[in-house]
Amino acid sequence: MTTVDREKFLLTLESVSPGLSPKEIIEQSNAFIFRGGEVLTYNDEVACRARSGLEDKFQGAVAAGPIMEQLRKWKEEEIRVEPRDNDLMVMGKRKRAAFTLDKEISLPVDSIELPKKWKPLPDGFTDAVKTTGQCAGANQAEFETTCVHLHPEWVEATDRFQFCRWPLATGLDESFLVRQTALRHLASIQADEFGETDGWIHFRAKGQGTVLSCRRYLEEYPDLSKLMKLKGEPAILPKGLAEAAERAAVFASESADNPYVQIELRPAKLRIKGQGVSGWYQEARKVKYNGPAMSFVIAPGMLADIVRKHNDCQIGQDHLIVNGGAYTYVSCLMRHSEKEQGDDSPDRKKKPREDDE
């Protein structure tokens, strides 16, 4: 029997939860694997490991959902954890819970080797991944658009409607792709080191033990450097657009395939719209703009970041360009006819044309 701090044990389980799969796509991919004093998870795209605080000899797989839900509801500072027959027993003051324990580990956690050498993670890397990742898409038919492109000299992503590049000396020897859904967990472990092995890039916080491993792909990525040279006429986005984006995101976020808000620009006027399965939201704002009517789509988080930090932009014939200081953001614009300019219907669905890159 092992006595552990309940909150610390729960935090450890949560730290490796990025490697869990909501559905059991691989046997035991929705379970915590306890082995050799570690807890491990693996879902084919992400693998995580951390010191469990349990005895090294304890081994087995436990469904993740029930044990995490129970530990969140308990109030004890300390709990007792003990394997007993085919159960993992968790005991507190006048309470106990038994979680089915599969002693045979079938999840291929041994297939992910840790690097022998770790390098310092460059300053800004986590922010670069978070910012550019908002421009990755969810169309599985276009694999590269679901990924973040990690290059020796920059981090970038595009869904073919919008693009973001963050110049950065990454310390990588070659470029490769990582699913945005895998890298989005990077900030949660506060990583400051990385290492590479065949097929994987690994991140960890030095001295803390939690390791996040993301599968990497060597597929070719389109050369988008020409987008960095685009220019346009200056324009100013209203500061209040950040809060408007958050309100519109309530509905836009309901769409896993298209979690964007739509921005429509007209002379002196901007309108933001978010639409989902349960409804829609729109809001008008004044803006310093005197060009033709046009629209574009953007991730709500990216829009909020832009207007809070760098609300000045440029509008070209086909693109909106934002120099965010550390990064460059580009979105394709779709111009509207005079008839479209007068149409205020909130449920009109307009799709920006794809860029010809």
C-alpha cells in the first residue's frame, strides 16, 4: 500500500492526459498505464509519461475517466493506493473505490524511446506553436493543413485560407510536420527542453519528469515564403473586436471542422459573425477603412491576439496582412459585389477563395 498526496497524484494524472484517446482507438489508449514507478499514456499521435509516486513493482492499466473523476470529487489531502487482485483500490477517510485493473499491458508504450540527448527549448517556441497552430485546419483530406510545420528557421501553419509564420531559430536539424492537436498540449507541461528520436519529438520540463512526445511526419510542406512579402494599404482594427470575437466564438467553436468567425469589411464599418449548430452571433464596429467590401475568416483566438497587441494591419487586393512583431499573419480576402454589400442576412455562408499557393 502506498500513501500519496491526492492533489499531487491527480495533477500527475492530468499531466499525462494529453496521451489519452476519448475513444479506445487502440486497446488501452483511454487508460493510464502504471509500470516501473511511472504512469504512461499513448494514443498513436501523442505519448506521455511521468513519475507516478507509486511503487515500482506495481503494474497494470486503469481506465482514465473514472479514477480522475473520483479524485476530483474527494477532499482528502492524502489517499492510500493499493493493487488488490484485479482492482486498484483507492482509499480515503470512510470511503474507498475500486477501479478495474488490467494487469496485462497491451498498449505499445515500449515503442516510444526517449532521446539520449536533450536540448534547451528556444525562447518563444511554445508561443510560436500556440499562435501559428490556430491557423491549422481540421480537414483530414488535406493532411498538411492539420499540422504545424516545424522548420530550422521558423514555425508556421496554414489551412489554405489563413497563414501564420513565426521566424525562430528552433534548433532543429530538419523540417517536419506535427499534428496541431498534438502540439496544443505543449504549454501545459511548461517545457524547457526537447529531444528527437525516429518518428518523434519529445518535450519536457527539466527536473519535473513529465515528458510529452509528439509523432512527427516528413511529408513535404508547401513553400509559403512569398506570402511574407505581401503588402497592402494601412487599416486599423478596433480594439473592442477582441471581446466581440470571444462572444462570436461561443457559436463558432461548435464546429470542429470550421471553428472560425467571419469578418466583413465595408467603408467605415466592420461586422463579425460566429455561427454554429445552435445559433449565431453578430456585432458591428466602426473601423478606419475606405476600400471595397470584402470578408475573411479567422480563428477567434488569433483575432483577439491581433487586436489586443497589433491592431494595425494592411489590406491588399486579395489579402489581409498583420505584422505581429514576432510573427506575420495573412488571411485570404473575398471581395463582394454591390448586391452582396447590401445583404445583411446573418446566416449567409461565404467561403473565401483558396489562395493559389
